[in-house]
Amino acid sequence: MKKLTSKLKRNKPAKKPERITNATVAEHRERILAGARKFAYPIQYTRQQLVLIATGIGLAVVLLFVAFSWYQLYRAQTTGQFFYRITQLVPLPVAKVDDELVRYSDYLLEYRSNETYLTTVENIDKNSKEDGVQEQFDYIRVQAMQKAVANTYAQKIANERGIEITDDQVTAAIERTRRVNSSQEISEAAYNRTLEQYYGQSPDEGRYVMKQSLLRQEVSYAIDERAQSVADAVEKRISAANGDSAVDFEKLAADMQGEYAEVQQATSGWVRENNPDGGIAAAAAALDKGQVAGPIKPFSGDGYYFIQLIDRNQNGEINYAHIKVPLLVFAEQVAALQQDGKIEHYIAMPDVQPQLQSDDEN
């Protein structure tokens, strides 16, 4: 039986492979590819899963980071370098004034500058439990918010009125700040080093702060028509006195105060000719005794000044009187917005109410 079976197998012709021709090559290729697809589909399915999983993890990480950053900025109110840089990259709002959003980075720049000054120059420990320490940091927190709000509102008015501050104006203002007196000036490197050590500001941040200050000054002068008219009235009184040397400055000041309650009058006492008062002392030092000058817009940008040199001594000191017509409208408008509920803070503020300082005090 085995021999018969073996013989039959030997006699069975072997199956010859099909011959591939031009007519059958497409069919043959499809048959080969079909056999391979059962191995390709599971790999493709796994790749799609990996992409979905990776995308999901990435989104989860982003959402967690966003949530963490939101908590740190809007609840914990972290003021560290890392989150400050985030607010510089992403224009997050910290408040709203008259429908204009206040950038969180502007608020942090002001706060961190004052914080650096307190901790490095005044040597105050931010974490100290001593009486009054936390109140100081609460004070500068509210002050920084007020200034950021005021700067944003000033920018809104500037946009409406076409007021701009050029790079040349910023450079000139910084050069005035660097000038100790008419013959001495600190170097740019020393100035930048002071900014870094005392206020934690880079040169670019210092220029940005200066530009905001100049813009707020220009806006304050532009919108205060009342101060302009009072200054014009003072100037006419001086012109009517037949020469600067004939002006009875004290009587003039008293008369003006009787007509315009906001007008202020004072004397400086003996001060150095290069007294850092926004350029008023320097202007007075250029006068002869009894001579009057004005109106002067000091670097502080807080009003119009008329000055009269009273006397000078051999020690390089001068004594002068001044009449000041203060700028009030801008501060009044900001206060009115606060009263009308048009200023909204997105972070909690301590219950202190500092007054917005003039620029020569910052």
C-alpha cells in the first residue's frame, strides 16, 4: 500500500508558478499587497492611538500649567521673576479702566521696582513679622496698581488725541536724569547699574518706565485747559508789571490766589543751584536777583511754575520764590472713573489708599 501511495505521489505533476506578464502584473501586485495589509493595519491603528494619547497628554499639561499660572497670578498674586516674564510674553490683564485693559506686566514692573528698593536700599525683610513691614508692601502694591491704571488711562487719551512720545524724547529725559549738575554727568553704565541695583530694572524696562511717565505728563498738560488759562492769566499779570525786576512777586501771588484757589505760592529757602527738583532750581539759578521767569514745565510734569530769584550766596546756593499752577484734571478724571465704578481690579487689593505720586517722587 505504501508503495502504491508513493508511486501516485511521484506521478502527480508539480504545480508550476504562474508566469507574470504585462497583462497580469497589476493583479499579481494587488495579491502581494493584500497579503501584507493584514500586518500593516494593526501598526497603523497603534500609531493613531499613540498620536491621540500624546495629544491628550500635551493638552492636559497645557491646561494644568494655565490653571496653575492663573492661580499663582490671580489668587496667590505671585510677583516672582518667572511669572513676571510670563505676563510680558502674554498680555494678561490685571485691571480695567474705562473699558481699557491694564496689563499685568505693567503692574508687576511698578511693584517689583518698589519692592527691590525696599529690600535692597532700605534693607526691609519682606517676610518680617515686625509691625508696619507688611503695611509698607501693601502700600506699594496699591500704589503700583494705581500707577498702572493711570498709565493705561493716559495711553487711551493719548491715542484719542494723537499724542506720542518719541525715542528721542525718552533719550533726552534719561540724559537729564543722568546729569548731576550742569558740568557733571554719570555714565550710561553707572545709570543702568543703578537701575538694576536699586529698582531691579533692565535698561529697556527703564526706558519703558520713562516713556510712560513722559506720556502721562503730556496728557496731563493737554487736557488741563483750566491750568493753561490760569497760567496765561499769571503771565499777563507779570507782563503788565513793566519788566521782570519790577514785579512784586508776593503781592502778585496773593492776588492770584484770591482769584484762583488752586494757585500755590512758596519759597524754596537756601538750596543748591543743582537741587534735584525737576529743573526749577536750575532755571532760578540762571536769573538775576529779582528777575522773574515762567511759565516753566518742570521734569516732574505737575504744573506750570513762575519763579523769582530772591538771593544767592557764595556757597553756590540760591533762594527763590515760586507760583505754581497745578495740573488737576487728569487726577480728577481718574478719581471720577473710580467713583463711577469704571475701574475694576482683577486681583484683590489691600485696603490702603496712597495718593498717586508725581514723577519726580518715583
